[in-house]
Amino acid sequence: MTHPIKTAIASFGMSGQVFHGPLLKVNSGFEVVSVFERSKNISEKLFPEARIVRTYDELLNDSAIELIIVNTPDVFHFEMAKQAILHGKHVVVEKPLAQKSDEGAELIRLAKEKGLVFTVFQNRRWDNDFRTVKKVIEEAKFGRLIEFESHFDRYRTYIAPDTWKEEGDEYSGVLYNLGSHMIDQVYVLFGMPKAVTAHLRIVRKNGVVTDYYDIRLEYEGFAALVKCSYLVKDPGPRYTIHGEYGTFYKSGLDPQEEMLKEGHLPNEENWGTEEPEEWGTLLYEEDGEDVEELVETVSGDYNIFYNNVYDAIRNGAKLLVKPEETVDVLKILETCLISNKEKRTIIL
């Protein structure tokens, strides 16, 4: 990668400090030349050579910048990504792509008209547990798929102060935050569902945004269940997959986010790996005998995302996260809102 992409980061809060900043720092295909921080200078520690700007317009009007990372709060994604595209910039936008699917479709149209690369940071496609789940489903030792269940539970009894994630309308809360990841994973595995049933709740005292969901996605011959709650003291398996002849369990969370929060950079040896005690368990019948085996976890690697972005911009490679896919995910999330409001199953 001898021709690095001159890149700007549109904010340097949690996602900038934990995800985009470190991933770009270790990738020789990118040169972070500007960071938008309204009042602080946090980014200078990671990018001492980058220019810190105080307005978004400074990024838009800098002709040297080729790529803008729109990693601001969800409500700003559509307008900021749109302005970047109209100014001729390639764009990576945080999930969710926008708050509404028609907004996402408009961004795709504009990017195509301008001949620009436009994609969405769906990094959890490269979680180690999800990569392992994909492998297990492809091998199908448990036979015909009957039920897929995914959990992303937390235990947080308090309402975090001074954060946009704890306030707002129906597009705020865990459905569009964690749900946009979990629904995306199901979509990657199985495509669009035939029907959606969603139950959304506020389970914490004094909460104002959704902090619980129980979503059932119906497919031909099987169902995918997606669940999240902020009041789970002792979580069970992260994934449970039942087939006609067996079951797969996988507990624990991919370690990459926690390692990034601790200040590790994603170029360290054994990045995204797990010890054998964290591996999943596969139980199935084979030739009339019960078999139990540990399934080695496939290493997680968020670096794959930005390697692909580089190849798409410099070499015309196909995007691994196609924005059209994330618009489909938004349509599923919108259907969840309707299902919960009308207390019924929605046929797609």
C-alpha cells in the first residue's frame, strides 16, 4: 500500500478513539490528515501529525481529503454523509447507515452518481464468535437448521448521564445501536426474512429509550431469534444453534473491543484469538453415536474492513459491506418498530 488514502475522521468520541482511530493508525493504506473535534485535542495522541479542525465544513472544503469517516451520533449520519458525498469524498459511515431506509437509499444513489466508494462500518461481521458461527453453519454437522438464537446482553442498572444513546426517540436505544449489528449478522447468514415479530421494552427504572428487544425473524423452515437486555446479571450463551441432529453453543464476547478500549493496537500478535476454554461446543449425532467436540474459534479481525475499503478505493475491488445490504437491515429495523407498535407479526 504505497499510495495511502488521505483520510479525515468526523468525530473523536468513543468510536473514533476505540475503533476507527486504532484501525486506521495501523493500516499503511490510510493517512489520517484531519480530525474534527469541537473543543478537545484528544486525537493528537494517536495522530500527532493530523490537523484538528473545529468545524465539519473545514473537512468538506479540504480538497486534499479523499475519505471522510462519519462516526458521529446516529441522527447526524444522513446529512453529514450526504454533504461529504456532494463534496466528492469517499465515505465510511458508522452503523446504522441512517435512521430511515429511504435516507440510506438516497445516499447510495448520490454516491453512485458521483462514482464514489460508500460503505458502512459493520465491524461485527468480523467478530471471532460470528466468524465461527458462519463456519459451523456452513459445515452443518447438526443437519437441517431449526433455530438460530443470538444474544447481546448487558447488566447496567443505571442510566448513563450525558450520552445521546440514553435519550431521544424511537430511533434511539439498543434496537438501532446493538440491533443494527445483530440483525446485520442474521442478514449476512440468511438474507431477508419472510416475517418479523418484535417486542421492544424499557426495563430499567427511569429509562427513556428501548433497552430490551426480543425479535423473531421467520425464514423458510427455521427461525432466527435476536435478543438483547440491559438487565441480565448472568448471561447465557452468546449463540445457540439447533439443527435436526445437534446443537452448537458459543459463549463470551469477541475480545477486540475490550482490547482496543485498553489501548492495544490491532496489529498485535494473536489479535482476536481465544483460549480453548472459550471455544464453542458442538453436540451432534453421527452414525447413531453421540459426538461432542470443541470448535476452535476463528480469529476475529476488524482490520479486514479497512483493508477492503482501501482496495475498493484504489483498486476498484468489490465492497465487503455493500450499502444496499445495510438498507435492507434498516428496513428490518423499521419493521420491528411497526410490529412492536401494532403488536403483530409483519409479513415481508
